Amino acid sequence: MEPEAGLRDGVRAALPIALGPLLFGVSFGLLARGAGIGSVTAIAFSATTFAGAAQFAAVSVLGAGGSVAAAVLLNARYAPMSVAAAGAFRGGLLRRLVDAQLLVDESWALARRDGRFRREILLGAGVLLYVLWIGGTVVGTVVGNSLGSPSDYGLDAAFAALFLGLARPTLVGRRAVTAAVVAAAVVVVLLPFTPPGVPIVAASAACLFGLVR
Amino acid sequence: MKPWLVVTVVGVVTGCCKAAGPVLLGGRTLGGTASRVVALIAPVMLAALVVTQTVGGDRALVLDARRRGGGRTAAAPSVKVSA
């Protein structure tokens, strides 16, 4: 398969979910403005980080004056995710380093086919989502005042639906379901007592169910 | 914290996390027990994110009627279950 055609496959794979990242990009731009972040800074944030949940967490931190640890913790999940997809990356060190930046929840999930990660799907989907994320951020920051708050449109409440849609195909087999249920329980228990980000990182311990044959 | 400092810190950490696998493992794949653990990362992380987004508040469990309805229900009062 030609590389170009492969990347097009990745773009096509991501098209059905393209509206989500675009709207969340707009939402991020709006929230960034509300938190007092300048347009250039917000757009640069999306261009250099490209990680929705952590960027929202960072914006909330800036708005509330808290610690940036939550955003860092939220993105800690990318380390094991990139380990899982490591076999899909090729080329020299710099190439792998750059390509890896296109790894986000959606491209990672889309690229997983038959238990393996397809490089062209991950990169093609990643490129489309990257463009939409930055484009949405630009729209949100530039025309934010005329659009109003994300909560006016229910965008702030749509995250759960997005993640639920991504989670459902991964819940295959008793081990995965058990681990997911335990992870959810850990989050519920820790949420009232720990800073944002900690429950998610603690929940990652449920992956250790994989040690059981 | 200054916005640019937050952008830099989160950006660098994110870049390192995303590159961890491809840089450290190269084109190699995990096998056996490690692969079974890694296979659970997606369901575990996504389940945690679903719960966080559904009932997560500022160190509290907050049940938001809009989130129960997947964002379809219009604005409704939030019920604080625990502080």
C-alpha cells in the first residue's frame, strides 16, 4: 500500500468523528478566553500539545489559580498508550518523535485493528484531528464573544458521551470489563478526596488485571 | 502560574509521554504479560474518563442532569452529592 493512500485511509477513518474534535476545539478556545489566556497562547497551546483533556484541565487551573499537576497527570496516560502503539512507528528517532505527537485518544483507538496498531490510520487520523483541533481553537478564540459560553450549547456536558463512545468498543471480554469497572470505582472513591488527575492515574492500576492469566 | 509557563510545561510533558513508546521501544512490540497489561489501558483509561466527566466536580461527586442525558437535556440544576 502506498504511504499516501494509507494516510488517506486514516483520514477517512476519522471523518465520522470529525465534528467532535472541531467542536471541542471551539469549546477550548472559548474556555481559554474565559480563563484570560490570549488567542496566540491558546492556539500555540493546541498546536504544541494537541491533547484535549489536559488542555481543558490546564485552562481550568489557570482560571482557578491551582496547580498544573492535574494537566500533567491527565497526559501521563499517553506514556502507556504510546508503549502499546510503539510497533506502529517506523523510521529514525526524530521521525518517531514527531509522528508520536499525532497520538491522541481518538487516533489511537481508531488505529487499533485486530489487536495491532496501523501506522497509516494513526497518522492519517491524527493529521485530520490535529487540523480540526487547531481550527476549532482558532474559531473559539477569534469569535468567542459572539458564540457565548460552551455551556450554552451543552459542550461542557458532551465529554462523557465522547469518551463513552470511544470506550464501548474496547470493552471486549471479561478481563477488560472487570478492569474498566474497577477503574471507574477507583475514580468514584477518590474524586472527593484528591486533586484532579489523581483519580485517573490511580485508576490506571486496574491495568494490572492483565497480569492475571 | 503564567499561561506561557503552563503551555510550555504541559506541552513538554505531553510530548515526552507521547514519544515514550516509539522512542524507547522503537518498532518493537511487547509480548506476553506486558501486552496483556497494555491491552487494558484503553478500557481502563476511558472508563475513568467517563466517570470523571460524568460525576467529577472540584473534589466532589457532582451529578449533572445534562451529563446523564449525554448533553441532550437543557440546563438543569446540579446536585452536589458529596463535598
